[in-house]
Amino acid sequence: MVKHLFGTKMLDIFRLIMKQEKRSRISI
């Protein structure tokens, strides 16, 4: 259970990073 929770959190963080990267690319 703990490992699964950690994995989901990592995926959420990864998605946030990807969204920010796309925004930065558009702004530039």
C-alpha cells in the first residue's frame, strides 16, 4: 500500500513538471 501511494505521488509530480515544461515552452 505504501509503495503504491508513493508511486501515485511520483506520477502526479511528474505530470505537474510536464505541464510546467509545456507552459514554459509556449511562453518562450
